Amino acid sequence: MRPRIDLTAAAWRTSSHSNADGGDCVEVADGVPTVVPVRDSKAPTRATLLMPSAAWGHFVTAVRHDGLTA
């Protein structure tokens, strides 16, 4: 069983590249040990993805360098 992670005090942020009306965006929370919480900004009370910190780093690097393919 995985331990529960309390995100009630998490400080969520969106990308600086988000559009002005806040649509079509994800939010991430910083400062949570070992994982990066990711959620839909349009539905913040729905499920949160807990991505391992190392995997998040690889994902962000790939996005920055156009390394993602369909």
C-alpha cells in the first residue's frame, strides 16, 4: 500500500505559457518529497497524478527540447 500524501497545503502553480483565461492547463505543486503532483486546472478537485520527481524532470526536459512524439 502506498502512503497517502497530504496536498491540502500544497502551493499549486501553472506554466508561464498558460493562456490568459486559464483554460487548457495543468497545475503542479512544488515541495512535495519524491513526487510532483499534477492536476487539471479546470477541475482541481478531480484526480491528481503523482509523478516521480525524476520522471517529471525527464518529461520537462523532453518538452523543452521537442523530444515528444505522437
